[in-house]
Amino acid sequence: MSSDNRRSKTTPSPSGNSAKPKSKYRHTKGKSDQRKKTSPRVKRVSLADRKIVLFNKPFDVLSQFTDGDGRQTLADFIDVKEVYAAGRLDRDSEGLLLLTNDGILQAKLTQPNSKSPKTYWVQVEGAPTEEDLDKLRHGVQLKDGNTLPATVQIMPEPQVWPRNPPVRFRAAIPTTWLSITIIEGRNRQVRRMTANIGFPTLRLIRYSIGQYSLGDLANGQWKFAN
């Protein structure tokens, strides 16, 4: 027998049948099945069992209940069980954080396509003009794409709690308070927006999420929403 014939001969399987090549689609199917198994499920609760907690988060507190580095977390302030933050508020930001045990509500407030409005009180360095603010009202170009139009107004300095530690000001440069409402939730979006137009954020307080607002809730305190 020639070497060519030996190479082309099919080796029989132990059952006597010729071995069949593996399907090129099997691996892909496995990945698809794995994705389906690991997809998170939205927790549904009845209206009677639903919990909504409004928390006025202080500066330098993490928006989570545990931390391995000894930093302050939600567990230092909130003793309600089985509630989770609907979205995040950066460690260096303050104000309204909403927690709930209702996965449907949580998704409604945090998913990009829900477009739930979030209003922030923002102290910026400098004195932006209406022309400057119009850039935010029309949308600005960030590294992760254009922002959607924001509602922006200059506002009087709000009567809020002192920050600990205090904000560091430069004596020769004025500051301005802005009310900024967005319907997105990108990472550090408001800070990046004000920096984009040349006015860095010094202090950021979230005042409202959708229909929920801080009202007269003291810093570091929480309450159940009505």
C-alpha cells in the first residue's frame, strides 16, 4: 500500500463506524447556553413587601454594605435588611441614594433606556456664562460619546450641611452653584461634563432621582419612602 493510501485511510472508531468530525457549532452553542444560565434575574416583590429607603449619603462613604479596607459603608448608617442601592453615588459625592428590595424598581431607575431624571446640585470653580451652560444643554463630547441634552440652571447657594472635610477653595477664584438634571448615568458624568466646559466640580450633591428627593432629610440619615 502506498504512503498516500495510508494517509487517506479513515481510522475506524471502536464501534466499527468511521469517526465523524466534531461540529464547528458545538462550542458556540455552549457559550450561548452558559450566557443564558448566568443572566441575572430581576427580583419581583409585592407592593406590600416592597421597601424603598432614601439615604442622604455623606462625603467619603461607599455606596455598598461591605468593604475590605475599613472604609465607611452603608452598613455604618443603615440597618434595613435585603435592600440594595439603585445605582451608585461616588465616594466623593453626597446626597440622595435610593435603596430597595424591588428589582423592577431598581432596573427602572438605573437602566439607560429608562431615562429617569436625576438632579444634582453642583458647586463649580469659576463663573460660567449662559453661553458656557448652553454647551451642556445641547450635549458635550466625552471620551465615551456625546451626552444627551441636560437641564442646567444657575442657582443660589443651597442651605446644606457643611462637608467634612471642607471643600478647598482658591481665594482668587469665585465659585458657582448649578442645578443639573440628566437622564443618563455614566461613570462620574456630571464631573466630566463641567470639566469639559472648563469649570471643575468642587462639590456634588444629588438632590433627586425620579419622583424621590432629599427634602429635609439630614445628612447621614435615612427614612422609608411613602
